[in-house]
Amino acid sequence: MSGRFTADDGTLIVYDDLGAADAEPPPVVLVHGHPFNRTMWRPQTDALVAAGYRVIAADLRGYGDSGVVPGRTLFAVFAADIAALLDHLGIARAVVGGVSMGGQIAMEFHRSHPDRVAALVLADTSPVAETEDGKAFRNRLAGRLLAEGMSGYADEVIDKMLAPYNVTGQPDVAAQVLGMMRGTAPEGAAAALRGRAERPDYRDSLAGAGVPVLVVVGADDVYTPVAEARVLHGLIPGAELAVVEGAGHLPGLERPEAFNDALVRFLAAGVRKS
């Protein structure tokens, strides 16, 4: 079922609420990356609903069907939107998972609303605050997207979002990813990039995490390589690590069966029994 609600500042947030509302395990909230939308989680929502979970996947403000907000969107605002969505749905605690920027937003939600997190799933993401060079890059890219649109950027990064062999070997997946990137509003993407440049460091809050955590990474991810995922995994007491072979930065789309297997096993062992 798709739904919509209005955030405190009047921004429209559109979401999918799938599976049984009275399912016993905590619901799973999935947060997409940049510059995508909630449809990237379709392989995961299908698998999780089949496994008996309630799953919520929303379009972040500025992306997909949600309202476009220009300027700068801080991660604290994205996290507040998730909290407001949970309130709207009457959900006290949830498993929160995200990929890339979505993983960082999940970390921000855990930092700011720790009592509302039953578990974390952090896919192809980094907890480290942006460097000065990184801030300059993201702000330049924001300006470029506003001036030129999304198509040129999408063409440049497709073989980094997906492993190059999957761009050619999985043309349907490549077309889906390109379609999401090209269809994103430049104003929304630019606002998120400016906010991402200002994100805090999440290592301290993650090191004190008292909930189950799964770290997932594509074996051939060039944005957040396996070595970085191992550092993140080692930072969090009791965390699990899953390396997905044959995948780059978006293993949930490139190798959905392997990704889903790791996710469902983690939830069954770490969440249903907690």
C-alpha cells in the first residue's frame, strides 16, 4: 500500500507500507541512497514481506514522488522525517536500514533517536564526517546538477554505482539505476548533497550501539570498498559483516538473492530473538 503524509514544514512524503501491519517482528524501514528513490528496494521489500515482515520504504524529501525542497537538507531533517513517518504509522521502534547516503541517514536516525531503533542495516556506507575536500566536491556537484541537470552525471557514475561488468551484464538493472538518477529533481539532489557535506561523524554513536547491526558491502564497491566496510564492522561491538560477491555499490540490485539472504538471516537471528 502506498501512502503520503505531510511533514511539519509542509513537505509531502510518499511511502510504501507493505506486509501485515500486525506482523510480530519490528517493522523494517529502508532508506534509499542518492540519487535514487524507494523503488530501488523492490527486491528487498518483496523478500521481506514473503518472510513475514512489515516493510516501509519512503522517498526522501527531494527524491521520487516526495516534495522537492531546494536549498540544503541536513541529515537531521531526513531523520526527523523518518521519525514523523513512524509516528504517522503508529510505530514505536523499527529496524532501520539504508544504502550509501541512506546508510548515513540511518546512522543519523540512530544517533538522534536511539530508542526508536531495534536494529541497523548499513549497506555500502561510511560513518566518517566529510573532509574539507569532500565538502568542496559535494557543493560543486550540487551547483553542477542545478546548472546541467542529472543526465550527464548519471552517465558518468553508472559504472561506479554498479560494478562495470554488471552495467553490461545486467542491462535491465543498469537501465533502472539510470532511470532513477535521471528522473531525480536536480533541486532535491543538490539540497541533499549540500546537507551531506555537513554531516557529523557517527563513529562514536555506532561504537556504543546496543542493538544488532549488519554491515553489507559489494565486493567490488569503489565508493566504499570492502576495507572500509571491515573498519565499520570492527567499530561496532557484535556487528555482522556480509560481503556480496559480484556486486559494486548497489548489491541489493546487482545481487538481490545474496543480499536478501544475508538480510533475512540477520533479522531472523538478531531481531526476532532480541
